[in-house]
Amino acid sequence: MVVLSELTFQIILVGILLSLIMVGSIFLPKFIKKRSKKHDHLISILLSAFALASYIQLNSLVPVAYEEDYFVTGTSLEQVTDKQARSLSVPRAFVINEYEQRPFKIELSSGDHQLFVTVDTTDYQAVVDYAREHDSLVVFNRAIDMLGYYQERFTDTYAEFADELDDEEIVKELEEAFPEHTFTLT
């Protein structure tokens, strides 16, 4: 995974697109047999439209994160140290926003039984693996909705033990089932 500052990313992107336009403007007219001023204008308009569309598309495809956010792939985790950064990786990185890295207080309920726990994530690789299979947890900028993840991931496991065990035993069962998280009763 390569993490670039926003300025570096934009300079590289614009440089590549300008290079493509220059190469295209040199070689495309040679491929057109009947050359006239009309064709030259058409080629320049098409190249400009291509560059603009490519710029917009590439800007939206490459995930962006801000200072203290994480870029996470299946094998690596990088914390952003710049004000704004982009991640170039295959597979595309997911973003864990800084404010979603804090422990969450969530409510788990099953029937009449409710449990309030604080969840702290210690391993984001497992979160990314789960998010890859559940697209509904990924928002537009490749960020993972951590609250939605917690609710979706823990509800079924909690429902299995809600009527049989007391709260402390349920927390122990949750910690065994999900070692990438720590649970505290609130």
C-alpha cells in the first residue's frame, strides 16, 4: 500500500493525464488519414473530455482519509499523518475514520433482555474482512460504518446467549467469539 499526500497525488494524477493528452495529440492525428483543421479541433475536444472524465473518475475511485484515520487492506494498516492523504493499493484500501476508532457504547437487545456494552476494536483487519463481504457497511468514500458493523456483527451472537446467561457471562462469550474486540459492561 502506498499512501500519498493529497498534493502529491494530485500532481502525479494531473501529470499523467497531461502526458496522455500530449501523446494523444501527437499520435492521433497521424492515424487519421484525411487531416483537416476540423479533425484537429475534434481530436483536441475529445482528448480534453477524456482527461476531465478520467480525472473525475480517478479522484472518486482512490480513497481519501484525513489525519489520524487508518487505511486498512487485508494485510496492512497505515495511519495517516498528513492533513489529507490518498491510498494506492490492490485491493483498494478501506478507511477507518479517527472518530470511529474510539470505543463505542452500544445496546444489544433480544426480547426483554438488554445489554449495554462498550466495544473497543484492537484488530481492524478482521473488520475489513467482514466489510468486504457486507457492502452495506461501506459508505461512499470507502469508510466503514463501525456502529453499523457492531450492531450487525454482535446482535446474533448476543441473541444466542441473552436468555441463558447473565451479563458478565455474555461479555465473556462475546470476547471469545470476537477476539479482535474488547467488551466492557456499561
